[in-house]
Amino acid sequence: MRWVVAGGALLLVSSCAVKSVTREDRIAMSTELSKRKAGEQVTEREMALADQDKTVICQEDTPVGSHIPRRRCRTMREIEEEKLKAQEHHQGGCSPGAGGTANPNPVPCTGG
């Protein structure tokens, strides 16, 4: 029990020293990331600190049905929005008029 109390006290003290991230911190991280060579690894912390609207990430992908890769450059915010849309589309799973599907509880379609 004594270790739990000591660990909790240490956690409380260390959390008081946490500095909030400012806009200047985010811009500085974005600037630092932009100076790196293409293909270098970026940590989760660096991605979280980067400015979502100013950090541009370029990726090469090969579209379905093609063998020719293409380069797409998007801001981190655009990438996040695309991920959310894809998740919503995937989780929605609605298919109007699809009777006899394997889904016993079909999700009703909403929107256009």
C-alpha cells in the first residue's frame, strides 16, 4: 500500500510540471520537421506537436488498378479529416434495400 501512495504522490508532483503547448511550439516543431530529409522517421510526439494546418506531408501511393505511383501532398489536418471520413464510411455500413445481409442489425442510412 505504501508503494501505491508514493507512486501517486510522484505522479501528482510530475504532472504539475507539465508545460502547455503553445502555438509557437507547434510552429517551431513544424519548421524543424520541414528541414528533415524525405523518408526520415517521425515520432508520435513530434507529430502531435506539429501544427496541423502548416505541416505538409507528401506520400507516394499507387492507386487501385494502376502500377504508376503518384505523389500526394496534404496537410496533417487534411489527412486526419480523410481518416475520419473513411472510418465513418466503413463503420456506417448502411446499404439501403439490401435484405438478407449477414448483419442482423443493419444501420439505417442517413444523409444523401
